[in-house]
Amino acid sequence: MRVEAHFDRLDVPPVEEQRLALLLDPAERERARRFRQAMHRRRFTVRRARLRQWLGQRLNLAPEAVPIVTDAMGKPGVPGWDRYFSASHSRDTMLIVGAPVPVGCDIEAIDPAFDWRPVADRLFAPEERRTLQALADEPGRNAFFQCWTRKEAFVKGLGQGLAHPLDAFAVNCDSPPALLRGGDGWSLAAIDLPGHAVAIAAKAPCDTVRLDIQYPCWTGPRDSSPHPVP
């Protein structure tokens, strides 16, 4: 089973931002207008337009004609389409994943100044906390972000976001990525991207998932080889 993983940059020249803004629907343009900082407005505009372009290519529709709807939990979708997708962004990097089964993704820039231990102690499952507590600060921080993105990808795949308690299931913090508890029927994958943690969750047996990684507008360093699906 093929899972697409599509990376893109959000910081584009003003002329490109203006072109992409034309692809948004009126509600999206209004949301963009409400951002006070130009950087946040630009990144919102670009990620919504890139999502529309990605969907339009697969639906054979003009990007501005794609009927994106959002459910009560904030999960976007296209009515009547028999495929699933998920999107995430961190700073100027975005990720879209698509698959024929429920799927979720998360990308996070690894912040060396982030105080991760209180967050893990408050939100993570007992077995995850024990693993992280045994690590020194720097390896612990990297492991925390791997753990966080895997958990976020899974709950997004479920369609519940952070409404699903993060301590109701457990993932590992090393390689290869795996759901240890509470994720029957789901598999995890991670993609190596310098300075980031990236995770994908798919409702499919581990040995059937194959990643197709796309970097259409990427100019930075990357490792295009994903961690194998366990």
C-alpha cells in the first residue's frame, strides 16, 4: 500500500504568495487576513494553497475548486473522496500525506530551548515517561520529539486530535517506530529530515506500507530514506 508524503516550504517570495492567495476560498482568505504578523499570514496562505494544489492534482480539479470541509474535530476532508489525507506544518516546512486508508502525520522542528520534561511528565504514557526519564537532556529532547510526533500522527489518523488522551496509548522513542499499546491495526513510520521529527501513522498492517516521499520545492538538506515500517 502506497502512502504519499509530500514536503514543501512555506516561506515564498511576495509575488508567489500573491499568486497562491488567489487559490483560497473566501473563508480561507478571511482567516489569512486576521493574522497580525506577515510571516504567519504568508505561511497560512501558502500551506492552504499547497494543500489545494496537491488535492486538485489527485481529483482532477482546479485548486480553487477543491471542496475542502472540516469536521467537528477540525480534521479536513473532501466529501465523497475515497482517499484520506493529513497535513502538518512546523515553522516554514509543511507535510501532506495521502493514502487509501486512514492516515495521520506530524512534523515538528526540534527546538533546543524547549523544556520538554514537564510536558512528557504531564501528557505521556507511563512507559514513555520511564524511557525519557532515563535519558540525558540532549538525547532525551530528540527522543521526546520523536515520541510526540508519533503520538500526534496517530491521534490525527484517528480523527480525534488531542481530544484522544495521549496516555491512552504508547509508542516507542527510538527506531524503528512502533505502537506499543493501544494502536491495534495501525503502523508507524518516521522520515529523517535534518532538525525535525517527522511521523506518519496509517491504519494498515506494518508490512504493507510503502512510503513515496516527494520534495517538489525543497532546497535544504534531507535524507530521503525513511525509517522502515516495523
